[in-house]
Amino acid sequence: MVRRINPAPAAPHDGSLLFQRLASPAGLAAGWEEVRENGGASGGDRVTCEHFGIGSDQRLAELGCDLHAGSYRPGPLRRVDIPKPAGGVRTLMIPCVRDRVAQSSAAQVLTPLFEAEFEDVSFGYRPGRSVKQALLRVQTLRDEGWRYTLDADIEAYFDNVSHDLLLERLYRSVSESPLTELISLWLETGGEFGKGLAQGSPLSPLLANLFLDDLDEALLKTPLRMVRFADDFVVLARRAVDAEKALAKVADLLAGFGLRLNPRKTAVRGFDDSVRYLGAVFVRSMVIRDTPDLAAYGPDRLLREIAERDRKEEEGQKRQEAGDAALAAAGYDRGVRTLYLQTPGRELGLKNLAFAVRDRSPGDEPTGKRRGSGTERLVAAIHPTRIDRIEVGPDADVSTEAMRNALSFGVEMAFVNGHGETLGTLAAPLPPRARRHLAQARHVLDPSLRLELARLFVTARLKNQRALLRRLNQRRGFDQVDQICSQFARPLRAVAHAPDTASLMGFEGEATAKFWRGWAALLMHGWTLPARRRKPAPDAVNIALNIAAHLLGRDTRCVLLTAGLHPGFGVLHGIDDGRDALVFDFMEIFRAALVESVVLEAFNTRALRPEHFQSHEGGARIHNSGYAALIGAYEERAARLVSSPRGGRRMTWRRLMLEQAQDFAAHVESGRSFLPHLMNY
């Protein structure tokens, strides 16, 4: 039986004419209509479809003018992680609505042309084709005697599509033109280092199919059979030996595209056992429908789900803001908002009753001394009720009046050195919570009650370390990291039966040593962590980890005080004069999310770069610019939304910290169960 192959056209289609069609008023109107009907989420500029629809005629006209003039530039992409039913996450990179309009128009213009070139074995994201049809094709081939399958998984396909190879394939179908330049621009925006398709772009499914069209044609020339839905495909053979040979054949073909199979998810299977594909399980002659994979949903449905989630979060945020306003009107705000004075020459004073942040020129003298010939500029004026904590760096100054104001309003002020360490704290007296402090003391002095709570903190630390490694390794797929994750099982079992807190600390230390090896393996761009060192910090990575830990520690102390807890009455860490043991206990819950994850992301995304550090006395030190970048990364993470273990409500990390402190207080006072936050992966 001869199988038909649909080749690329003998001469490429005229890209200039196609560009005129997509950039025309009719083309953009059709693109906007599709985006509007899909009702997808906002992109990086946070402009929703509803907002875009207000004055859409003017917006479309401006978009068309920009496209024709060559001045069009894509807006920022929005990154959203979507949980997979089988575990892990899929990362969507969502373009702005304006960009999706142009991309939808391009997809509508190009789809009929590419459909004539695509092969019959491809079912994903094509008009008139579906998951159901793909499964029916597999079932038909099985019934015809194709009893063995190569279940193939391309490792991080959308992240690894080569832009150069994709454009080469595109040029065989469309001539070089403003259209191909536009597509190249979208590719550059959606992927780093010359690779990657933005999952969330209306054009990406079409380009993904185009990139794999050569693979379809190559396998059609073999005696094998194939069914492909986007990057998820099976190759079928009549004999097991032929399926094994297909594995090498497919690996070689993918290598030519700069892709490779994921060995953990690729296997040869027979229908006499079971074959799982696109949410269905084939067992002998039966087909059992299982939980559908994300491939069955399609990008449009995912974008709608994200838009609905955004809407609910926005409504919740408005309700929360209304509640905050009521609390603020009553003189009480539970938020933890930090004012950082790190920039050299910054000074904190007063303007009426507000804190006033000023920039001093080099000619000025610090507060309390005679002014020089320089000038000063007001940067911000903030009422004390809008601040919960102030951090003063080594090159900033604070007036006596500002200190008195902070004490009057209960705003904690921490003085920090260039290493991020706390030199001292200016704070109002502890809140009048004698009964709560006595309840804490009772749990500290009772060995069984203390051990129960200490076990919770260590379990949370270990599980969150493991969850972080698994989450970070989803896209990297390092076997070493997977092995380290599996080694957490023994210390976690041991923690459940530890006889005392000293044993708990030992098990934590054992697991944490493994954690740092896995964490270091995930560092990119030449950064290394030979060993975790706190004092002295010999390298840039340790410095960043220490600074982030100090930031978390000061935030933690603030929420514990807000919850009326004594920060010195810890249950896991040793209690001593001048030591906030409970702060260290609570940090165990949040270190993975707010220290280790933040620092790794900062280095891997180049938010922290070599020029932010310099060699210093056999080690390294961080510049103010690096310190500011790290604070920015920490603040961005602390403001993200996370699900509460108490009912699943979405809130910022800082509000979660406060909720956890309040739950701990309720536990020691009334016995209500304390559930530390556990990260998912």
C-alpha cells in the first residue's frame, strides 16, 4: 500500500501578499474576533480581552499602522505554570491580547496553506481533527495487526524547537518577506537562546506542526505506522523487534531537528500488556478512557481557564483590599510591607507625620550635621500606617525624628550591614500577650509537646526541599536530582519516630546536605556552589543565599510579633539569650520557596550577574546593584499568590506567613491543629 506524502509547494507562497492579508483591517478584525471568542487570559501587560474591547476599533487601526510601518514590537509575555494531571507543570508563555490578535490573523492566513502540506498521521490542533480521531486511528491499526508501539516523548519539545531550523522549514512554504520577519520576531520574543515556542500563542500550534512535518514524512517512507498529536506520538510495528529498531530510527531523526527523546517517558510496549496514549489506555482489545492529558484540552481552553482564575483572583483581591481598607481605617493593617533604604545617599526623615525618603547629593552631610552645598530631592512620602518594617542599609541614614515616629507607630526598623546581616533592631515593646507567651513556654518546657511541634517544622522543611527540587527539575530532567529526591524517603520516615529534637536536627542535616547537591546541579551559566557556607561566605552564590535568608528572617520575626508570639520561644532550635529561636523554626517552612528558589531563579535568569559581585579578601562581596536585584527578586516572589493549607484560599506569601503564625498561636493556646505549608510540585 502506497501512503501519500504531501510535499511543500514547488515554489513558496508569496509572503508579502500574505502579510498584506493578515495586516489588513479585515484580517486583524478576524484575528480579534477569534481572540475575543476564546476569551483568553491577559498577557504580560495585564490588558484583558474586556479592556482591549473598549475602543477595539482604534486599537486595531493602530496595530495595523504599526505592522505596515515596521514599528510593531511585541509586548511582554506572561508566564503561567499549569499543573499536569500526571504530575509536574506545563509552562505557558501568554502573549498580550494585542499580539495574539496579530498572531491569530497570521494563523488564519497560513492554516489553509499548511494544511495542504501536513500529513494524514497528524491530528493535533488541526481543523476537523481531534483526540477522538487519533485514538480511533490507533485502535484501527491495532486491530489490523500492528501489535507493538514505540510510545515516544520528545523532551521539552516546545522549549527546544530551533528557531533557525523552523525558519528554514518556513521558507520552503512562504517566501522571505515581512511575514517571515514578523514570525521571526515573535520567535525571538517567545524563546531564549534561539529556541522555544511560546505555549499560549495562537500561532505556536501551527508552527509546532510545521516543524514536525518532516518527521511525519520520514516515517511515512518506512514500513512503520505513526499517529501524532502535536508532540505526543506513537509509532506502531507488527513485531517487537521492529518497534525496538524504530526507537533508534526516531532518535536519529529527532537529533537532526535538535531534539531528543525523554528516556524516562519513552518505551516499547505491546497491546497485550497496556498502552497509554492521549488519556486512554489500550488493554488487549479494550480501550479505557482515562483522565485526559493537557494535550486533549488545547491552548484555547487553557487560556480560558487561566482567564477565569484571573477573574476570581481579581475579585478576591478586591474583597481583600476592601477588608484591608476597613482595617486600615481602624488603625490596623495585617500586611507586612517593607521599606528598603539601601541606595547610598538615601535618608529617612519626616514630612508632617509621614516618613520622607530623600536623596542627598554628595555635597550634603548626614542628618544631625551641618549641611554642605549639595541639594536633596524628595523620593517618597509614606504614612506610617502603610509600612510594617524598615530596612536601613550601611550607606543610608535615619533621623532621630523618624526613629521616634517608627516607635510611635510600632514600625520595626532593622539596621543591616553590607552582607545582609542584622546589626540591630529598633522595635516597640512586645505586644501584651502574656497568656500566649505562657502557652508557648508550656510547649517549650513539655518534651512531648515540644517534640510534636518540632517534628512538624522538620517534616515541612524536608518535604518542601524535595518538592522544590522536583519542581525545578521538571524541565531539566537530571537523573542525579531525581535520585536525590528519592533519598529523602529515609530521613522523612525517621523523623516520624525521632525520640528528641537533637535527632530531628540530625535527620534534617542529613537531608539538607543531599538537597544542596541537587540544588547546585540546577545552577546555570557557570555558577557553582561547592559547599553551603554561612560564615564567612566565600562566593557569590553563598552570599546571595545568606542575604535572602536574612530577608526571610526579618520578615518572619515581623509576622511572629504581629501574631503576638514571643520570637525567642522556639521548639526546634536551641533557646538562648539574644537568639530568636522561633524565627529560625518558622523559616524552615519557607526557606525553599523564599530563599533557595528565589536565589536559583535570580542566577538562572541572569537577574544576578557576575558584574554584581567582586573579589574581596580571598572571597567575594556583592555590589549595591546586586543587592537591589536580589531584594527585587525576593519581593517579587513574596508578592506572588499561593494556596493556603487552611481551605486553599489564595494569598501572597507574606500573608501566608502571617496566617501560619496565627495558626501556630491558636495551636499553643487552644490546641487547634497547626498545619505547616507544604509546596506542591
